[in-house]
Amino acid sequence: MIGIFITARLGSTRLSEKHLIEVNSKPLIKHLVERFSVAFKDIIEKNELKIFITTSIKPENKKFETIFDENDVEVFYGSDENIPFRHLQCARKFDVDFIVSIDGDDILCSTEASKLVIDSLMNGSKMVYTSGLPLGMNSTGYSKDFLENSLKGIESNKLETGWGKIFNKDEIDIIQLKFADEVAKIRMTLDYEPDADFFKKVISNIDVLNVSDKVLIDSIIKNEWDQLNNHLDDIYWSNFNKQKQEEN
């Protein structure tokens, strides 16, 4: 089985309970889940793919259960500080063979990219990711076996930021996608209030359940919605690198 693992938690200090911020009377994380539910409807109905919210065991994360029907989305509680081990715990429990790893902050992550990732995994890739889309739209996937081998001996480590370092780069395949150079200035991840404003603007003006990547990106550029939050990139990467060093 294929698992779409959406990693999220509700303990963010920068933007409290950010995944529950509502746009069009719906939490942001539900917009993300519904994009994947629509894109993979056929294989979900065949029980070949299931969507999971992979969160930590901290009690505040129980709020995710109030959002989703358990028949459509499984909320899994696992390791608090080791995200890849949390994925492995979930894969073991539900017999998931192939994992598509989606950050819950990436509300408009590309379902098109995820389909390419799944195809690559089904054709023998141990791990694969797409490149060339804006920050927050690319997709990553790996087999359970590759994840298990990569985690041997470090299951108890703190791995929350930049944990891609656990994988052998020589065994990773890359799918290069080509879009206009302007995509580099588009920030599509949820960390700060202006990021929430960005998603509110996009989701309120576009049918994000059915829009293609090209139309979505072109609309953001045309309407200059990227200017709502692209000034945050330096702060974002500074915090990212700081947290990454703390885990080393």
C-alpha cells in the first residue's frame, strides 16, 4: 500500500495551531488533505492508497481527530522528536510499503509531483524527490525498507529539521521539473502570519482542489500574491539552519 504521510503538529511557537487556521470555513490542513483526496480518489477507493496525519504523541495533537473522518484520514501518533522514525512506526502498523512524505506546512504541495514520485517508487526507486517547484510544492517519497535501513541505530535520535541527511544521496533519484525562473521567489509554506495571509489569498481566489501546477504558479505570479510573504525567506532559512545545527 501507498501512504501519503502528512507530518504536522499543533505546538508551533511561531504561529500557534497554524494548521487549524480557517480559510473559507475550513482549516488549512483540510485544504491540503482534500487536494490529495481528489487527486488520488480512484486508488483510495481501491484501498491502494491511504492518507495519514503523522503527528507526535503530545496531547494537543488530538485536535486533529476533530477535523477528519477516520474512514478517510488516519491520525497516527508516533515519536515526538524523530520524524522519520514516526513514519516508520506508521508504515509498520498499517503495512505501508511506499511513503510519500508531505510537510503539513506545505498546504498546496503538488499532487502532480506526488504522482511522479509514486510512479518512480513503483518502478524501483528507493527514494525520490522532485525539484524545480516553489518552496513548499515539491514532493518526496521512499520505500519502507529504505527508510528502515537508513534509520538503523538512530531510532532514538532527535530528527526534526533537515533529517534528509540520514539517507544515502547515491541512492536517491531526482525528478527535475522545469518552470519559469520566477518560481524561486514564491514561498508556499506555513510558518508565519504573512504565510497564512498568502494561503488565504490564494485559496479564496482559486479552485485549489483542481488547479494544475502551471495555472497555480502563473496566477500567483500574475497577481503578485508572492509579495505577501517572500520577504520571510531569509528568516526562515536562518531558523532552519539553526535548528539543524542544534540536532547535530
